[in-house]
Amino acid sequence: MFSACDSFLDTIPDNRAELNTEEKITALITSAYPNKSPKMIMQYASDNVLDLGHNYSSSLIPEEAYLWKDITGTGNDDPRYIWQAHYSAIANANQALEAIENYPEPDKLKAQRAEALMCRAYGHYVLSTLFCKAYNKETADKDFGLPYASKPETQVLVNYKRGSMKELYDNIHKDIEAALPDIDDAIYSVPKYHFNQKAAYAFAARFNLFHTQADKSNYQRAIQYADKALGTSPAALLRNFEQYLPLGAFDISRKYVQASEPANFFIQPIYSTSARRVSRYPYHRDIMSNELYWALGPWGTSGSKQFLYWARKLYSFGEGIRFPKADEFWEEAGYAHIVTVPFTADETLLVRAEAKVMLDKYDEATTDLQLWYHSHCAPEYRDSKGVVRQLPELTREKINTFFGSLEYAPVVSMVDGGKDRTIKKKLHPQGFSVSEGEQENFIHCILHFRRLETLFEGQRWIDIKRYGIEVGHNRKNEEAEILKVDDPRRAFQLPIDVIEAGIEANPR
Amino acid sequence: MIGATVRVKGDSSTGSITNVEGKFTISTSPKSVLIISFVGMKTQEVKASTSPIKIVLQSASEVLDEVVVTGMQKMDKRLFTGATSKLSADNVKMDGIPDISRALEGRAAGVSVQNVSGTFGTAPKIRVRGATSIYGSSKPLWVVDGVIMDGVADVGADDLSSGDALTLISSAISGLNADDIESFQILKDGSATSIYGAKAMAGVIVITTKKGKSGTNKISYTGEISMRLRPNYRDYNIMNSQEQMSVLRELDNNGLLGFANVFRASDSGVYGKMYHLINSYSPKTGFGLPNTDEARIAYLQQAEYRNTDWFKLLFNNSISQNHAISFSTGTDKASYYTSLSIMNDPGWTIQNKVQRYTGNINALYNLSKKVSLNLIANSAYRKQQAPGTLSSRTDVVAGTVSREFDINPYSFALNTSRTLASDEFYIRNYSPFNIIHELENNNITLNSIDLRFQGELKYKPTPKIELSALGAYKYSISTNTHRITEYSNQAMAYRAMGDATIREYNKFLYTDPDVTNSLPISVLPKGGFYYENKYTMSSWDFRATASYNDAFLDDKHIVNLFGGIEVNSLERLRSGFDGVGLQYGMGMLPSIDYRYFKQAAEKNEDYFYVRETRSRDASFFGTATYSYKRRYTINGTVRYEGSNKLGKSRSARWLPTWNISGAWNMHEENWFDKLSPALSNLTLKASYSLTADRGPASVSNSSVIIKSTNPWRPFTSVKESALDIDYLENSELTYEKKHELNIGAEIGFLKNRINLEIDWYRRNNFDLIGPINTPGVGGVITKYANVASMRSHGIEFTLSTRNIRTKSFQWSTDFIFSKTKNTVTQLNNNRSIISMLTGSGFTMEGYPVRSLFSLKFDGLNKQGLPTVINEKGEKTVQDVWFQSRDMKHLIYEGPTDPTITGSLANVFSYKRFKLNVFLTYSFGNVIRLDRAFSSWYSDLDAMPREFKNRWTKAGDENITHVPVIPDRRLRSQYTNLYRGYNAYNLSDVRVAKGDFIRMKEISLSYDFPKKWIAPAKVSSLSLKLQATNLFLIYADKKLNGQDPEFFNTGGVAIPVPRQFTLTLRVGI
């Protein structure tokens, strides 16, 4: 009688899905992409913003991020949500991987397996950029990593160990390597929202650039993967900025994140209030003029009508300035909807250039940088006196002379208006070395291009960590807050709930 | 009567006991005399006979009911060891209140009934001995004629007070005709409910409907005519139009009602209307209003003396009627009961109407002496109308609960300025708005059918053994249609784009992201909406039981055995769609703009949905009772239950529940006679039990729950469907459980003229579903698992006295008291403070299960703005983060569920008159007052009179707590002032006590003498006049007329009205 009852009681209580078809397994991996991002915290931790003082308001997260405190503010962008969203994406990947293993013909699902592995690697990677120190091959076996989730969790409370940074990055590396050969765009109905070939190789390239190895094999792989992502004519993939010139902010922001844009390799819709104005910690004119779009660069000084396209389409944002590439779509029930583009052709090109520089291939790096330079700058402009000015050429020599002669910026700006700021900061690479002279000059150039390319996306914070750049955060009428090279605060603290549940906290 | 002792006079060796049907056989000489005795009854002597004899015992005094109906079996009350109350429907039925669950208020010790809304179909919040779960609903199980009744939709306890349209179908028994009910049996402790085991943690209410009785032939008619009183502004503390106008003038002087502010405002009243008139010109009539000071003053003066009575306009004194007719007939072979009822309620408000029809057949046929068949069919149809409403939403950042397009007549009348004219259109959502017009053009129709068919076959191979098989099928369907015509404000708001400013700010317009340089447009250029939601439930139950009753060795030993199996299946389907662009005035022709769907797709909104849930239960149960000489009784019950909700693994799926209990009937002891007559009856009982429940419906992740979803995508071109893990697997999921110790006594004094029933209990609820923080590496940080626990204890008693008993005058009193207190002992509260501050509040360790907290009000500042202590412990005007989880600085106000409830009933009868005075009371809970204060008022709003004492000049902060009406300067100085005023609304000064004593019912009835009515062939005729819900004898003054039971949440919620009912009962 019990067995009869048991089969009666096996009825599924609701319309939950069972992973028994290829379509359903494929559909589950669509949820293996995180819908949150650490970009808000990273933006305000970086050197792209400054403090205007008590008279201006800020919500808690930007304020705490600016001061590199443990984040206690809550909302779409808090560490708890970020942690959960990424591990939840990973959980979907793991559930799919388990279903693939149990599927009668697992070989039919190779491409799905590859996507799931890629997602698992990506989720862990993004978390490491916020909660761990930069990968440092000298200390990686001692630095805190993160628990690598590799199978579905079925019990209420499971104990995990953080493991080392080396273990974490080796696991990510293993997943990426296992996935890459099988990535197949044919299984996607909307490839740009998945790890398509280009996106997968772009991620592999960036990851390898960061995952430094003693034999520099990582740079070889970074170049090789970037080649795959960029194809034979990268110029055709780079963003065409001319298209934004006739548009207003609303239309630019919508156009920037279109799947039809060739430069967009991978598009990620997320919930974040990072596109909102924070009056107290803006992307202020002082920084804009001296370190960002308007700063002196290889193209000369810039301004609203000059070479750099970005500089021509800036909008005021309270006390700050923005290029409308990541505006909010709408908010509903506390969820602010925005769209980010974590991998683009332009950024991948800079990854390749950096890897080439690390292998001392300066001519090849110059070619990549020139491509970037010409797609981001207008060939000429008419100045206020009506004179037509031609864009100066970017050559290996120009990079060396321009960045070689530039003063290092002070950690804390001491001059009103930030006139002592420059686009060159002292480097303390973490676990690798940059030789003085040409290599350093090229790295300064690449870091500046990356900073502009990924502005408003928080990526600058990762470069600050990788290169051990010291950051001085000005405080109005107070002593500046300084982030030293070996400051433990470069790894943001884990969510308090997670620590209380038994995961080791970052040292403070 | 079961269990009556039959002895032969002068022969102590022969005896018998009556069985469940009250029958007995005895072998003795036909000449002997039988002595029939039963506790509380006069002992009778009858001559034995060879043919069947009928013996009617006379009550020795007023006695306790003799049978306990558990819904599964009937038991001799003296052998029943659990805590229970039996209510006869005749005594508790409240005429003119068609939903019988409301009639239980104050009628049984330990049962609290809170009328959170008075709208028909909305279940009151019923608690048997308080809450038993933190996240679960704690709703008692309803059992009608042995069959569990489930609602067509599963509405959680906190949602009952939401005012959302779903509450209209939250009552599982709204289809029952009150006149069909014979009795209620409320099973309270774990011993009484243990036969329901893993379903009955929150108590069981067993309803028995009427059956035909053998030897009767009767037609009964009951007609009720009820009239409700309109609410009256006298009872509330709302400004009249003169007072309101003086405030508006102040706002105007502060520059808040100038042309620029009001003309294009999304909501405006008298001032907005004035500016629109000034600004309108027609070639025929000229300007709507001349733009002169005199004209303005005259216009505003008109408003000043308008004193519109919204209650009068929106409420009716209409008559509602309820007619029920029943036939009942029976012979030894068969008996029937049939009834029909019609209820017609034309509505207390102008947009609340109900019609209900019920039909009921209950037939019993004795196929042979050993076999009987009982068939029951029950049907109900309901058609109901209510004001249109959308579901409410909580804005966690601002700390407000809001409902778009709310047109609830009750809250409208309380919140709308009395300066407005009832026939004018003002502005709401940038569109013309008139409440009467809107109610006509925006309403909900509910059509609901409940059917129940059941049959029970009983077989008695011997008098001691009974086998029974019961099968039942239930089906309910409820279709909820929300019609929003193209003339309604709600539809027009979707196309309000009068000028560029409105176009920019109207949030119901849509900007197409795919069209460059596009302006906001309407996605509803024509027509209105037609929202339909449909709920269906179908279920079947099967139960087979066997019972064995025996008494042997001169009745010294009595044994009852009962056991059986039960299988239930229940399926619910919920579906709905948003009909868009329906042109009501054009013969219901839809006019669809594809951009509506484009926007919906971009916003990730589904325009239709289908949701199914299935529940399957199987259980085995047995109970055994042994009694020695009826003095000492012990009872044990075991139930073994399985459910499909708790996973495929056997360990989690199957749960044994049990109870062990005993009773000592001291009055059966030989020495007890010495105490008589002072003490006439004394029983002591004790029980200890384990019962359970499946926990909140939302937690069913015994296996991983993967749901389909449409991930948000910014453009329709990149949309795709996905699957997503909704809940991770919890292989350890189990039932919520409860251990309960109950000790009770029943004491009768002075030949039972005074009866006291008293119970004390202690409950330990464990394995409750609660949140637990995990490392989150599996994908979820906070999981819901069986990790919480709580304790409760309480005492309850019923004191019944027959104060005066003379032939023509009788006076009896029942005093019912119950007190319950619960404390959460283990819970990881991860809520934000907003959920602790609003509605029914929430809880944390060491506090009752629903506790209300407040921000600490810290006085008005020098500008008259309210300050509170925020989550960081700082004094602040507006810097409050409602999503904070730091509870340190909150003030505990008290539980939102009452801790003390009860009633006092006095019945006086003089000859044929009967006067019933019934008071209910409730103490111990707190209530959040209505959100009266805001950083911004429009000329639509009505204000409470407290505003007269508001801060107006420096120094007032020392004498008043009522904040200033902020002017423009303050509002630009404090950009988040709305948050500050919400914080004030959520502070400790805006909390009242929920205590009340209510004059629930006064009724006078008259039974016409037989000799008057006999010539008309009428066997009984009575007339009753009843006043229900007349007034509050005591309530907190801070409530200003607000009903302490009622949650004014808008939507479809309206309070229980005052009403007068005239009832005519005729028996033929």
C-alpha cells in the first residue's frame, strides 16, 4: 500500500520544470548570467571620482566605496546581492552541467556544456575582482580566493572553504580551457546575450592577461584568444562613434547597447543604480579636464569640439559629467534596469596590445593602439578660430616621447582645480614587472585608453589593483583618504551574512 | 444519545450502553423495568418491551453537549480527552451576516476572529489559540460534513487585510448557507486535532450541516431583511470644507497652490479646477471663470461652504435580503433535508453588490439494518461587484504602501477634501476624475461557483463494528473580471498628454527606445482595459474507516477503536489576461496598439499567465480509547501522513504525528456524592501531542524548483525565454511541528447551574519555516528552511451560569475569556525595518509572531518638521533608510494580533420574548494609524482635524507634535522630505491600542403562541429584531472612529457596517 501511495505522492506540486530535454537544458543556461554587477562599488572606489563635501548628498554605497570601507549600504548594488547573483548564475550553470551529465546522449550537448563552463568561470572571475586582491603569482597560493562552486547544492547549510587565489584562478582557467573548443554560436537565439565565440575568446583573453604566469605563457594565450575574438580585420569591429554625433542622450544610451553593434561582444542586462547621479562623488570637471576625456593626451588637449569623440557628447550630471553609455532604462519595485557591455572589440584590442607589450612586441602593440586611436578620434576638427586641425599620428615614438615626458600625477591632488593631475600614475605591478622606459610608456598609454574605454563601468578599479596604483581620495576640508599599494582594502569585504555563515573574512 | 447506561432494575448483572445512534438492545424479561441514566440527565425508569421503544431523557439541568463530532467520528463527550467547544448554530448564528465564519467572533474560548475587512467573501482572520507558524498562514482547517474545505485560492494570513481583489475569494466557506448549519465543533488542542495530524496544527473547525430527522416532516422558512447605516463624518475626525479651505488658503499663501504648481499637476482639486476654468474659453459661453480676484474669491467661497458628504453619496442605506427555505423529512428507512437560499445585497456602497444562491440536499437511506448510505450535494453561485482595484505595492525606499488608481469608496470618503463638488470632474493622473463616474466605469465583477458532492456508505456487520467509506468531490471556479472602460480615469491616464510638461511627466506614457528622437506616446490610444483572472480548484477525497465500540464486564471497561486511511487530491489553476484597448462604447470592439505589447515585452510583463499547483496527501490513522468505569479514560492517536510537497525521499515525505491523553471523571467516583449538590460535575483532562502542518505554500523545494522566466531584455528584438532555479533543493525539508500540553477541567456547580470549562496550554512550535543565512555559494544566501521555533501558552475559560430560572423568566450568562501569548524563540530575521513598521509588522527573536515596531519620534525641529531616530541612532528629519536591517533603534509597540479575546453574552427570556445582549472584547494588540501626514498635500486631500494643532510658528514645537505643512522653501531645502514624513507616519506617535469592547449584537425575538398560528397550519412562527455591530463601548481615542479590527488598505476592503436585521422564521 505504501508503494502505491508513494507513486501517488510523486506528483509534482507545481509547474516546475524537469531538465529532460536539450531545449530545457539550453534554456537553463540562459540564467547562468549574473543580473547584478560590482560596477557601482568599483566606480566609486576608483580614481575617476572626487568628493565635493558635506553639502552634497550621497547614498551609502558610493560613500563607503569612496572611502574603501566595508559596504553596509543596501540595494541593487550591495555586496550581498552581487555575491548572490553571481553564485546563483553559477548554480544554474552547475544544475545544467549535472543535467548534461545525466542526459542519455551528453555529446549532443557539448556546446551547452561549454557555455555552462564559461558562465561558471565568468561568475567566479567577476566576484574575484571585487572580493579578492589582484592576482599576484608570487603570493597567489597564500592570498584568499573564493569557494569554487562546482555542483548543485542540495542541503540547507554546506560548509565551504575560500581556498587560495591560485586554486580559484586555476579552476577558472580549467573551465575556460575546457569550454573554448566547444563554444558554438548555433545554439543561441540571441548570441550577444550569451558566451558566443567572440565573447568567450574576449573573456579568455582578458582572464589570461590577468592570470600571470612565470613563463609568460598567459600573454601568448591572451594574444591568441584576442586574435580569435577580433578576427582578421579588427577595424571593422571597432565602435563607430560618428553614429552617436547626431543623437541625444536617450538615443545614444539605447544605441550603445544594441546587439547589432559589431563592437558589442557580450551584453549583460543588470539591476543597478550605478547610472544615477551621486551629487557628492561625481565624475567631476577637475578629473574630466586633467585625467579623463578632456585631459592632455597623445591627441593634444581635448575639449567639447576636439578630436576625441566622447568629449563631444558629454552631458552634465549635477556637478558631474557623463557620456550616456549606460543610462538607466527604468526602475520598477526597487529594481533599476540598466544594460552593460562587459566585452567589446575595443577593449579586447587593448587587452591584446597589453599582452604584446608584456612580450616586448612594441611594433605590433603600436598597430593595435593606432587602430583604437583612429576609431576613437575624429581625423580633423575646426577650432574656434575656424582653423582645421588634423589629428596627429600615433607612433611608437610618439607614445614614448609623450608618456615618457609626462609628469607622474601626485597621489593626492594639491592644487585647486586639479591642475597637478596627469594621466600617468606610478605603477607597482602585482606579481609581474614593467621595465622602465618603453615598456612603461606603452603601459601608461594602454592604461589610459582602457580607463577611457571602460569609464562608467568600474573596470578602472581592476587596473588600479593589477598595477598597484595608489589612489588618493580627496575629502573636502578633511585629510585625504589614501589607498596604499599593499592596502588590504583593495579586496572589498565579503557580505556580512556570508561571513557570519562561516566564510573567512578578508583581513583588515 | 450515545453512551447512556441501561440497567435492569434489581439486576446488576445485565446492562447495555446506547450506541452512536442512541440505540440499544437488552435481553431481559419483558416485565422488568429498565433504568436509563446519563450524566446530566434525569434518570428514567421505563418498562421493557419486545417492540422498539423510544425514550426521551429529560435534562437534569442545563448540560453540556453530549457528543463530540470530530468530522471523522462521533464520540461520547465523557470519553473525549481533548479541548473542544461545541456551538449550536441556533445560538451563534448572526442574522443578516451571510458569512458564517464571522459569527464565530467571541463564541468559543480560544478562538479569535478579526474582521479585517467586512466585504463579503473576505475571510476574517481566525486564530485558534493564536499563531502556530511564522511564515505559514496559521489558518484553521475547515471540515464540513467530514470533508476538508479548501479555498479556491490560497490566500496567506497577512494578505487577508491587503484589500486586493484576491481577498474576495479568500473564504473557503462563503458558499455555505448559514441556515443549513446544525453545529460547529472547534477542536483546539493537539489531542482533539490529532486525528488530522499533519494538517491540523492551527486547529480544526468542524461544521455539521442539517439532516432530516426520522419522525419529522417540516418546512422551514427564514427571511432576513437588513438595513445598514451609512458611515457618518460625526464619527471621524475629518475637516469640514470650511476648515479644509482655511488650510488650502495657507498653502496658497505659501505659494504651493499657485497657477504654475497646480495647473499642470497630476492631481488637483478646487484650485486646479479654478485655474482650468480661468484658462478655458468657449466662443459661446466665454471664459469658464473670469480671471479676476472677485471671481476667484467667489469660486473658492462656494467650495468653502460645500461640505460635500461623500459618505452620503457613496454609501446606501439599502436593504439586503436573505431568504432560506428548507424541507426536512424522515422515517426509519430514510430521511432527507433539502434547502435553497437566496441572498441579495444591493450594496452598502454604490459599487458593492452581492447575490448568492445556494442549494443543498442531504439524503440518508438505510438500505438495511446494517447498511446505510448518505448522499450530500451542495452548490453555491455568487455574483459580486466591487470597485475596481489593482494590487497594492510597497515602495521599500520611501516606506509607503501604495495602490494606483484606488477608488475604494470608504477610503475615498475619508481622504478626499469636502470642498469638492460631487458632480464636477477634477484632475487625477493628469486626467479628469469624478468618483461616482469612475466607480461606474471601473469595477470588478466576480462570478463564483462552489460545488460539493459526497457520499458515505456505512456498514455495520455487528452493533459493535462499523465500517465506512466516504468519497467527496469538490469543484470551485471564480472568475474575476475587472472592467475599466475608455471613459474611466484609469484608461484616460494612459493617454493624458495635454502639453509637453504633462507628456514628459506622465508615467503611463511610453517612449519607444527603437525610434530615434521619439516623444512619449500613449500605448492605449483608444479603449480601456478588460482584466480577467480566473481561479479554479478541483479536489477529491476518499476515506475508509473502521470503528469498534465495546463495553464489557458490567460496563466496567469501555473500549473504542477507530482507524482508517485517507487520500486527498487537490488541483488549483490560476490564469488570467490583460485585455487591452477594449472599446466598451463600441460594442466591445478591441482596438489594439502593438506598442502596448512592445512596452510590456520590454518591461518583461506577461500579458497572460497560467499557474497550476497540485497537492496530494495520503494518510493512515488510528485512535484507541479505553475507559474504566467511565472514571478513568486514556486515549492515544497516531497518524502517519505523506504529502507530495515534501519531496520524493520517504524520510521527509512521511511524518508520524501522535497524541496521548487522559481524563478523570471525578463525578463518577463513589465519594463524589458527598460533594453534591454544591459540586455536580468535575472532570480533569490532560493531553500531550505532536501535530504538524506543511508550512507556507511558497516553500516546497524538496526538489530543486526550476521555473520558466522571461529574463529582462532592453529590446524586443533580443528577447528569449529561459529557465531559472527558483529554489535550490532542500533535501532536509520537513513539516512544521508542534508539541502541545493541555490541561483542562470541566466543573459543574449547583446541579450544573454554574458551569466552568477551563483549559491551560503550553505549545512548543518547532521546525518552523524561517530564514537562515548560508555562505550563499550554492546560489542563495538566505534560505527558508525548518530552522525557526516559537513557544506559546494561554489560558481560556467559559463560565456559563443560569442565573434565574423561573417558569416565565430565565436569565443566563456566558462569559468567555481567552488569553494567549506567543514568543518567537529562534529566528534569523533578515527583514528590512520597513516590514517591522508597516501593516501587521513582523517579528524577531523574543517577540510575538506579528509585532509592530516604530521609529522613535524625537519632537519637531525649529522649522516644525518632525524628527525621528534613524537606523544609525541619529536624530534626523529625512535621512531614514527603510531598507536597513538594523533594528536596534526601533521601539517595540506590541503584537498586532490581540492577546485577550472573548465575550459576554446575556440572554433573558420572558414568556415568549427573548432578549440577547452580546458583547465582544479584544485586548492586547496595537494598530498603526492611517498615514495622515505627507510632505505634500494637494487640494484633493482631506485632512484630519489634528492639523488644527499643527506647527505654524517658531516655538510651537514645544507644544505640539503635529508637524508643519511644508512650504516650498522647506521642500527645496530637504529633498527627501517625503521620506521624513513617512518616517513620522511610522513613528511611535502614530500608533494606537487595538483594545476594544464592542456591542456586537442586541436582539429581541418573539415566538408566537401555537394557538394563534395553528389555525394557519403553521407550527412555529417567530420574529426577531437584531442590531449588529452597534457601537464600541471602549476603544482607543487615538483611533478617531477608525474600527480597530478593520485594516483600511483601500482596494475592496470596507469595514463591517452597523446594521439592523429583521428576521422572520416560519415552520410548517
